[in-house]
Amino acid sequence: MRKIDLKVAVWKEGKYYVSQCLNVDISSFGKTKKEALGALDEALELYFEDIKIPKITKIEKPELVQLSICHV
């Protein structure tokens, strides 16, 4: 079994918490942070279960920045 370190972002969206892995395009949600992270852990286990050599984007130091765009 190989250990894989992943970066995860968690935020509140309405009445739920969303957890998203920044290294692979997988996310989940729950009523609490703990529940959201547990659901993400399960989703990641299922994702990696079928992949022999996973493609993982290396995320060194993510930075949260605000971006404003104009929408017509």
C-alpha cells in the first residue's frame, strides 16, 4: 500500500460543507466538516481503487485569492 499526501479544501456552501481534493478532480459534501471529509475520503478510495498508476497533480502551496470578472 502506497501513502499519497493530498491537498484538500473545505468550505461551507449553504447548509452543507464541500470538500474538494486539489490534486485530483474529486469532491464531496456533508452536513459537517468531518462528514464532508469522510465522504471525500471514501470517494478518493473508490477513485484510486481502479487506477494502477494514478495521475496526481502536485500542489505545493495553494493560495486562496479572489478574482473578479465581468459577466454580461
